Amino acid sequence: MSVTSDEQRPVTTVHAIPGDLADPASGLAPAGWRRRAEHRFEIGARYDSGDQPLVLAHAVRLAALAVAHEAYGVPRGHHCVFRSLSCAPAQPGPLALPPGTPITIGLDLDPDLRRGQLVGAGFKGEVRTEDGSLGTGQVDFAFLSPAVYRFVRGTPGEAAPDAPPWTGSSAREFRPRPDQLTFRGAPVDHIPGMTLAEALLELVRDQTGGARVTHFSSRFTGYTAPDTPCTLHLRPAGANGTRSYEVLAVQSGRPVCDGTAVVA
């Protein structure tokens, strides 16, 4: 008896992704999705703008949220709370894609299901064009009801010392622009995780003379007030010849995001 792989199985129905799941800030437009196995999906999208490596995280994030709502029935009113992201381009150079290029995201997820409801998941994806792989991305979300979100969001973080958390690190202040404080075109009550990640990557590039980032990962460890500045920190962390840096975002004395960037 032969065994049929996921890739050899008949193509399943392609479902449209409703327009309300699009996020203009991502630089990508979702097209459709189909299930390839129980927790494996293929999502189509259109590339319009964005550069590596963060465009990979944007693509996987867009695919993850579309699948969470459409395939797993996460209610539209639930809050999608970012817990972590990582991304690694297949080639570290600039992304030379013209606007309108179709892309495909192959997505696998490790779901946390409670009473049949998706309450969290890690999503791993590979982003491809017809010419080959652009790279990989991974995102992790918790899906919270409005009542749970209000309770968690209203819990203050543990106080931290006022002194800089790292000695000898580069630092700068970051205040998001008004247009960065939106999700799917609507105002949000925090600084979005992708906005913090973008600011940390910009710090890495500025401090390394524009070096290309070959891998980036970050964890979101606290909620952020949208009208309070963050202090961004960077310090070298390379070993055995690797050019890597640790990054950290602090707001009101509390670490809210940390991560690592590796550069070519």
C-alpha cells in the first residue's frame, strides 16, 4: 500500500479571504486559503511593499490571522496578542519584487485548542514566489476574548529600576507615528508588535552601517502605552565570528520586547 504525502494529495477548495482581514500596514494583500492537512494550510497573497526580513513575518502573520479566523473560527472581536516572531530570508540581499507579485505562504501550526476553540498557536511558514523560496517566518499568538484582554491589559507590569538595563549599549528613544498605531486600519490601545520589531531592526541597521539582517527574532514581554516613548537598546552578542546583536525595548522602566538580530 502506498502512502500519499500532503504535497501529493488532491488540491482542496480555495476559500476567499474577506477584505476585513486585510492589514494595509503589512504591504501585502490576502487572496485565498486552502487546507492541505489537519493543521497545514496554503495561503495566497499579493506583495505590494516591504523589505527583508520583516516582510516574511508580515506574510506569515497575515496568513496566520486569516487561518485563525476563517479555518478555526476565532471571533472577529477577539484580540490577537503577539507573543513572539522570527524571520530568516533565503537570500540576505534586498528584496527585488515588483508590486503586484503573487506570493504563497505554506503554513503549519501547533494549536492550543480548549473546548474546540483556538486560544493560541505557533505558526511556521515558508514564503514563496513562482521562482522559489523567499525565506521563512514564525509567529506566536494568544487569542483573547474582550473581557480577558481587558483584565490582562489592565494588569501593570512589575516595576524595574530606572537605570539602563544594559551597560555599554547603544540606545535611542522611539515614539511611533500616528499611522503606526493602527491594526487593519483601526486605532489600537498599544504599540503594535510589528512596529516595535521594525524600530529595533532600524536600530540594528543604523548601528551596523546598513548590514543586511539574515535572521531576526523577538519576544513581546509586556503591553505598551501608545503615547509613551520607548527606549531601544542594542549590544553586540556575537560569538565564534557571528555578527549578532541583542536588542531590547523598555517603556516606563519595564522591558516590553527583546530579541536577537544576526547580520551578514
